Amino acid sequence: MRTINCATRPTSLGTGRLRTMSQQHSVSPKLKTYYRRLFPSRVAERSARFKPPLTGWQRRLHAWVDMLFVDHSVIRYVYTNFHKVDDRLYRSSQPMPHQVHKWGRMGIKTIINLRGGMQYGSYPLEVEAAEKAGITLIGLQLRSRDLPSVEQLEELEKLFKTITYPAVLHCKAGADRASLGSALYYLMVHSDPEKALDQLSLRYGHIKGSKTGVLDAMIETYVRNGASKGQAFMDWVHDGYDPEAITRAFKPKLLSSFFGDTVLHRE
């Protein structure tokens, strides 16, 4: 298996602090210490703990527990948010090992991990499962609330042109970064802005009115300023793409952002 890590440093979700139940009843220092050892909050500590390969039953058990309950795979076990993008590409949420093996039986040749996620037990288990299934795993981290850089877009275009298909791209929930990746695929490979915008849909869990709507704003800006003039997407990226200006102009809705950030805990 070829694993390429193009990820920038993942963002910490801030797990690890126990709060006292009241001023009179505090959590014991020993319990706090044990909890922090089991679920450290710092990204570097967690990434080091889950660095593949997994050796020993304790590390493997810890990775499974972390994947299921800290990284919320217990929810994705029920709903995988797996969809067909076109005849060569699929999109999904973070897979569990048995799902990776299923993809192998489907004939999937490449997985593009758009989330990073190296600080969760999901990561080494995915690396291990992909290797066993004979699937190439490639990492290119995108953000759900920040626009990609020109360099990231160039790297993604290169991947779409060089990877072996059929392929699956995924993030954590399969809602935002998977939507962006699928939209960019339609722009870079098919030059189809209409189908690109269809990938950024509530059908996949993407909430346009939340902070992640800045991804829609990027595609809509291209449609308005580039596609309408017959300009190819990557030509527009090199000549007219201004992520800072698009971000400044975008105004998320408070209720939608609360639902996406606080209720759904999107990365």
C-alpha cells in the first residue's frame, strides 16, 4: 500500500478536560490523570499515540474505542453517507475497517482522505484496512470552514489526473469536505459547474447557511466570474481566485452555524 500524507496539521477538537460537577464535588485528581492519559487533548500527543502500525492488543483496543466513541464512528456504523459521484468516483464519511474491506471487494483502487484525522483511532485502523484490502490510501487535508489554497487545489487536480480509479474520497461525516472534493472533481475533470454545485447539498448533510457555506461561495464566485466567461476552473484559480475576499464577503447564518458547529460538532 502506498500512503501519501499531504496533510497539514489537523485541528484539535479539544477533547480531554473534565469539569467539576459542582464546587462541592470535584473529580478526583487520579481520575483526571487517568482520563487525560487515555484521551489526551493535544493533537500531537494523540497523533503520536495512534501512529500506525498498531502493535499490541491494548493499542488496538484503544484505537477501536477512540474510533467508536471519540470520533463518533458508532453513528457512522448506522449511516455511512456513501454515494456515487460518477462511474469512477464515490464519496463517503470516515470508513470503519469492515467498510474499507467492502470497498476492496467492490474493486475500489484508491481512497483519498480529505480530513487528516491522524489524532483519532480511525486513522491507523483505516491505514491497516486499506493495506489488507490492497487499496492505495492518499491523504490531502482540506478544511470545512476555510477555503483551499491554490497549492491545495493544484495538488487535488494532480491527484484526480493520476490516481487509479475507481476511487472513494471521504472526510469525517461526508458532508462538507467530501462535498467540496466532489464538487472540485466535477470542475476539474468534467468542467461542469452545475453538477459541482449539486454536490454541495443538504442531501449529504451540507448546511449552506452555516460557516461551511463559504465552500458554496467559492464555487458560486467561479460560476459568476469565471464560468460565465468561458474560463476553465483552474485558469480562474490562477488568475482570479481570491479566497480572502470570498471569505470576507460570506456571511453565515447564526442558527445554521449553531446547528452545524454545536449540535452536529462538525470538524
